[in-house]
Amino acid sequence: MISWWRRAGVRVRSTVAATALMGVLLLAGSGLGLVLLRSALLAVDAESGGVQARLVRLSVTAEALGGRPDAALRAAVGADADRGSHVQVLAQDGSVVVASAALAGRGALTSLRPATSELVRETVDLPQLGRPGPWVVSVAGASVEGRRFWVVAAESTADAQRVLGVAAAALGVGSAVVVASVALLTWTFVGRSLRPVEAIRSTVQGISSRGLDGRVPVPAGEDEVARLAVTMNGMLARLEAAQRAQRRFVADASHELRSPVATLSAAAQVWSRAGGVDRGFTELVGSESARLEALVGDLLLLARADEGRLAAGPVGEVDLDEVVEVEAARVRAVSGLPVAVSTVPVRVLGDAAALARVVRNLVDNAVRHAGSAVELAVGPEVVDGASWAVVTVADDGAGIPVADRERVLGRFVRLDDSRQRGAGGPGGPGGTGLGLAIVAEVVAAHAGRVVVGERAGGGASVRVLLPVGPAEGPAAGPGQPPSAASR
Ligand SMILES: Nc1ncnc2c1ncn2[C@@H]1O[C@H](COP(=O)(O)OP(=O)(O)OP(=O)(O)O)[C@@H](O)[C@H]1O
Ligand SMILES: [Mg+2]
């Protein structure tokens, strides 16, 4: 119950609380009102019965009965015509001396016998009188010439009950209408108040880490929600500035590192040619500085991607089959591994150098992990109803576990650190875990998708899908497709 209440949301909770409170208040108020009304109505009935009894007593006394009712008493009691009053005059022995028309032939209605000049009342059911509900019976004591009499007047409360019934029904209907209106008003009002909050929530959800330039809508007015929106926009602005500064720093640092690293690399080559210095040492410096150079280049490329400036190169039509052929030739020359290539000519719009980099990174991975063979394929394909140019790079190595297929596209992700640590170029054991991250960035900038899977017969297979025909080229800026969708 409590967890349901917590989960129900502000709108439901406010509506239920307001409606319940209103219902309880109305119930209590109506109950109290009906009780008061009932006692007032019964008091009126009792009073009219009492008045009646006193009047008849006056008549009895005035006529000095002497045991024989005369015409005046009969008229006072209403014995000849039913005037709606139910009156009896009882003698000392309890016999009915005279009674109003409706009570003709009936015995005493009550056993109350008050003293002379006293008036008492009781409320009893008198079903024999034909009207439902309790009756108020008033009894007045009288004494004429030493003989005692009692005047009994019975008043039906049926009219009072009917009025009470009508009042209760009116209160019930009125309360239901009020409660329903309160529920509707609360639901509408709270819903309307929460609408800007929902707008803020959905905007924030749409702001990705990639583009912190979005701002939440600020509702008119200066209420809490408007202040929340303003505060949130301030926070987003600070986050964006911090992110921009951090990206700038990585980009600047990578850029600045490039020239000393290149100098180091060149110096190592000169040393190695000149001899003189220990050969092992110069080779080590050479390979490490080459590695450093590649790493700095990768970092710079990723920093550019983060800033939405990936497309440094010119955008044009690229023959993907040619790119794949060139890579196959390079790998055959470098690694000596058998490379099977199957190409169907296909052309995409994009940055030729960046796309060549994609294929090279995939092929480097395949060569590094292959058991004995690497397979490359390129051609047009229809996937999910759309036309794509698809490059597939597969090898017969250990493959990539299903659980890691999304993760390997992240930065600095290496699945087997111990095996791959240490020096080594493409085909060697090295690797910084940036290759596939670069693939993902470049492909995303070309509005494409990377699918990491497995090769039929074992091993890894990575497929790159790029839109064919006149698609957007590598995006630079806001037009960039969302990375998560395109990876
Ligand atoms: N063809 C493959 N077969 C098996 N595992 C692979 C394959 N390709 C990638 N991997 C795994 O995914 C990880 C990430 O690959 P990625 O290309 O991003 O980095 P890397 O090859 O280790 O380093 P870099 O490419 O930066 O030199 C690799 O470390 C490897 O564990
Ligand atoms: Mg790699």
C-alpha cells in the first residue's frame, strides 16, 4: 500500500488526498446537520402534541365532565370528524371516555398516568395507527371534582421522517457532486502545474553527454518550477562550459604533443641510421615513439570527434570497394596472412581518409586476432528496409564474447590486457583500445552503424553499415546523428 502510494505520483496522490479530505468533511458535516434537524423536527411534533393535550385538558376541566362526555368535549377531542389529531380522554379506571375519530373503538394508547396538571411524553411505535415510524405520545393529567382524567395526544413523526429523508438525499447528491468537482479540479490543476516539470524532465532526458547545449523550457511566472528551470539551465551552462574546457584541453594537449613526439621519432631514426648508439636502444625508442605518435594522433582524432569537428578532410564520393582492396593489399604485404576479399562496387558520400582509417583499424584487429585467415567483404545491402553500403571484416580467431560486443566500441577498452600489453604495431601484440572507438566515431559521423558479431564457423566479424547515395557526409556540429543510435 505504502509503496503503491509512493509510486502513484504527485497528481494521483494530491487528487486522492483532496478528495478523501473533502469526503470526510462533508460526511461529518452532513451527519451532524441531519442529527440536529431530526431533533428539531421531533421537538416540533412533541410540542404540538403537548399543546393539543393541554387544550383538551382545558375543555375537560371547563365542561366539568362528571363522567359523561357532552358535545363540547366531543368537539374538542374531534370525536365526530377526523381532524388529523389523535386524542383520547382516559378515565381513572383506564377506560376511554372519548376519542378522536381515528381512534374510535381502540384501547388506551399509553400506560403513562402523570399527576394532575403534569404533562409527560414518550416516543413509541403505533403500527395500529397506520402511519410508519415512531409516534410522540403526550399525556396530560386532569382532575375534575375529585375525579381524575388523562388526556392522551399522539403525533405522528412520519412527516418529520420524510423531511429528514429528503434532506439526507439532497445532502448525499450535493456531497457527491462536490467531491467529484474537487477531484476533477485537483486532477486538472495539479496536472497543469506539473506540465512544465514534465517538459523539463523530457528535455533533460534528451540532453546527451554529447550535446550539453540544450536548455530546459522556463515557464512564465516566478514560481518554484520557473526557479527550478532557471537553476537547471544555469547548471547545464556550467556543465557545458566545463565539458568544453575539458575537450579543448585534450585537443590542445594532443595537438601540442604531436610535434615533440614527431621530433623524437625522427631523432630515433637518425640515431639508428648513424649507428654509434646501442641498436637495441634506438629500436626501442623508435618503436615506442611511433606508438606514442599513433596514440597522440588517435587522441586528437577523438577530441575532434567530441567537439563535433571530425570531418577535417574533404567530403566526397568514396569507392568503398577500392578502399577495401587497398587495405587487403597492405595487409597481405605486411602480415603474409591469407586475406580473402569479396567486393561489389559501392559508393558512399564521406571523408575518404577517415573511412580508410575505419577499414584499417578493423583489419588491424582482425590480423592481430586471426588464427589463420582474414576475410573482407564489401557491397550494397538492404538492412531494415534501408540501403546500406556494408563492409565486413572477419577473422577466424577467438571472437568477441557477446557480453563485450557493445563495450569494445568504448575508449581504452581492451578485453585481454595482459596479452596485449607491451610494444607492437599493427599485427603485433600492442593496442591502446582506441581503434574501435575511432571506428564508432567516424561511422557515427557518417550516419552509419557498427555491428560487432561473430563469423560463421568461429571468430569475430565486424560489420560497418554506411548509408549509400546522397546521404549526409561526415557531420560537423549539431547535424551529427546521435552516437548511441548509430553505434
Ligand atoms: N577481431 C577481433 N577478435 C577478437 N577480439 C577483438 C577483435 N577486435 C577487437 N577485439 C577486442 O576488442 C578490444 C578493443 O579493440 P580496439 O581496436 O578498440 O583496441 P586495440 O586493438 O586493443 O587497440 P588499438 O586498436 O587502439 O591499437 C581489443 O583489445 C580486443 O580485445
Ligand atoms: Mg585495434
